[in-house]
Amino acid sequence: MTSISRWSVSALVAGCTVLSGCAHVNPQPDYHRVAEYVKEATNLDSELPADEAFVSRRIDDALLDGLSVDEAVQLCVINNPTLRAEYALVGIARADVVQSGLFSNPTLAFSAQFPEGGGRSNIQASLAQNIVDLWQIPVRKRAAERSLEEAILRLARSAAQLFVDTKVAYFAAVAADEGYTIARENQEIAQRLLDAALARQRAGVVSELDVNLNRQTVLSAQLEVRQARLGAAAARRRLGVLLGLALPMEELSLVTPLPGVPQVALTPEELLDIAREHRLDLRAARMSAEAAAARIETEIRKVFPDITIGPLLERNERRALPGRNLLADTARSSIANGALSAPEIQSRAQRDQERRQEIDAIFGPAFSLTLPIFDQNQAQIARARFAYEQSSRQVDALERGIFQEIRESLDQARTAAEILDFYQGSLLPQARTNLELSRASYEKGATSILLVLDAQRSLLTARRAAVTARQTAATSLAELERVTAQPLAALPDISVPTTQPATQPAAR
């Protein structure tokens, strides 16, 4: 009996050791899958979480000769601190998957009870294992794997979203730089007009009123330069936050100009089909619904929360026998027999036979079951069903929202193309012509300074609006990438003409 007990305990301990040895959390394959999803959505080769030395070298290489938009999106993926922190969520989900596949630990019980008068103690020992894991682990692991897939997709979606946000912030900074350049050029024009008015005043051609109007224009232009500089600096700092850079962004040169007029021939239905296939957040929502469905089955299988089996060993106690007094035993035996008699003495064989007839230890299987009489896990089953219903409705709501996002982005892209074409083809050339004609007429004394100032304000407004239109066009292209989860190169019937020369702002 004792050998059987030792064998059972040794086998169970060995099995637990083997199972626990397989429990190793390695999220590196999951990080590779994140990189694959990011490449699918952005056509960007994203590195796994890297050490600080590698990231520092990549930053130095990217900033060496000015920062392009492609280098910016590369940096944001490897250096954005918020995105790097989200990688831990994938590691947590992988740990949950490993945990879901582990058996619960066995329970070892031992007790020793000592007789009052001395002797051999009563020993009880049991080793119990909860076997509900046998039918709970498969469905529990399936739910954890769906949650892991959801975490991977959401991380990849966050990286793709950061990709788009960085593009938008980059072009917003470029547009702000152009606005700053326009404000400085406007100040120079206003100063030249003031100089011309002062020269004509000294010649006695114009009055003090003309000079004061020009001087007020110069002061307003100076104020606009300060405001434009502050706006450009703020836009660059917002870009720096997305890139995770802690350096003066005002000194950084942005070398990629705003893109030209986008031409989009796709219909909303075609874009919706692309989005349904590639949107990572939609796929993550579906995985969340599948995980919720698996949790319903998990809760149903928890109706019997504890069913334990295992070996049980019990050794009975034995009272200690007092020492033998041979003289007293001889006297009692002689009195009983009426003559001198030797006391009764058992042989070793007799003693061994008597011991074999006694029950020394009890060994056998033990079983315990928690009866689901009052608590049948009804509340948790209902809760899991409500969670699944919520997840399913969230998938439906997300699909409907995606359709409206696509229509809005498509409308924005086409409208931005029309507006930008209007500014570049009609409004800006007309405003420049009006300013040149009014200035020439004023220098000849044929018109009032008010006409020149009005033409200058019109040109300034048109140039600013044209920059805003170009920024909107660039944002609309990035939004199309966001709503479809596909790079522009992978979308058919979309063309972007060659970008205009970049305006290089002076270091500030």
C-alpha cells in the first residue's frame, strides 16, 4: 500500500512539473504579427519594440538632412511612447493565454494525531486534484486566444492610426510654416508700400492720411507675423509629441511639401468593401465578439466549480503497551493454576501473525464534489450573454459608422480637390494681377492707396486660404488611408499629382 501511495504522488508531481515547465510567456511572435498587420495597413515596415540605442540611431539618421513625411511615420512607430506602452497589452494577453491552459494546482493535506497515553500516532494524508480543468481549459483557452488576437489587432490599429495622425500633423506643420512665410512676405510688401508712400509724401504728392494707412498696415502685418510664428511653432510641437522627440522642433527642417490635388474615382460602396476586409478595428471587434461567445460556454461549464479526486492514506493509532513485570505475571499465573506456573509468553511468529491480522493503514481513492444547489452560476452565465450581445451590437455599430466615415472622407477629398483647383487656377492669379495693377496705378498717382491696401488684403486672404485648401487635401488623403486601412498605393483609381516645391522656413 505504501509503495502504491509513493508511486501515485511521484507520478502526479512529475506531471505537474512537466506542465509547469511548458508555461513560458513569449510575446515575440505576437509582435511579428503586429508588424505584419501594420505593413498591410500602411505599407510600412515597422520594427518590433527596440532598445533605446537603436531608436536613438534611427532618430539621428532621420534628422540628419531634414525630416520627410516618410521618415516621420517611421519614427512615430518606433519612438512614440504611448504606442510603445501599448505593446505591453499584447504581452498581458499572451500571459492570459498561457494561464488559461494551465491546470489548477493539486491540494496536499496531512495531519498527525497523537494518543494521550503515548504510542503510535494517527496519520492522515490526501492528494486531491480539481478535474474541472479537463473540460474548462479548451473553451477557456479559446476565449483567451480570441482576446489575444483582439489585442494584436487593436495594437496594429493604434499604429496605423498613429501613422495617419503623424501624416496629418506633419502637413499641418508644413502648412503653418507656409503661413508664416506668407505673413513675412506680406510684411515686406507692406513695408515697401509704406516706403513708397513716405517718398511720395516728401514729394508732396500724397497726404499724411495715406502714410498713416500704410503704417497701420505694417503694424498689422508685424502682429500677424508673430501670430503665424507662434502657430507654426505649436504645430511643430504637436508633431514632436507624436514622434516622441524631446528637442526644439522649431529648428527642424520639414522637407516634404504639401501634396497636390487628389483625384478619387472610387464610389463609397467600393471603399466600404475595402474597409470591411482590411479595417483592423472591425476585425478586432469581431474577435471580441467571438471571445465573448466563448466566455458564455466557459461560464456554463462552471456549473460544477469543484470536482476533486485523488489518493487518501490513513494509518490508525496504536496505544503503547506498558512494560512487563515477570514476577507479578508468574504470581498471577501460579495463583490461577494452584501451583507454581510460568507466565504465558508469545513467540515471534505468534506476535507477527497477530499484527498481520490488525488493520495498520487504509489507502484508496477520494472524491469530492461541490453540489450546484443554490448557486448554479446563473448570474455569471447571464452576464456573459449580455456581454456577447453588447459586443455583437458594437460590431454592427462600427460597420455603420465606417460607412458614414467613408462617405465623409470621400466627400472631403473631392471637395478639397475642387477648392484647391479653384484657388490655383482662378482666384490666386486674379488676386496677384489685381495687386500688381493697383500698385502700378498708385505709383502713377492714378488711384487711391485704399485700393492698393484692399488688393493686398485680398491676395493675403487668398494665399492663406490656398494653403488651408492644400492642407485639407493632404488631410483628406490621410483620412482615406485611415478609413480604409490601406495605403494610397493599394487603392485603385486614386491619383495624386507631383507635389509643389517645399517652402523651407528659416531656422527660428
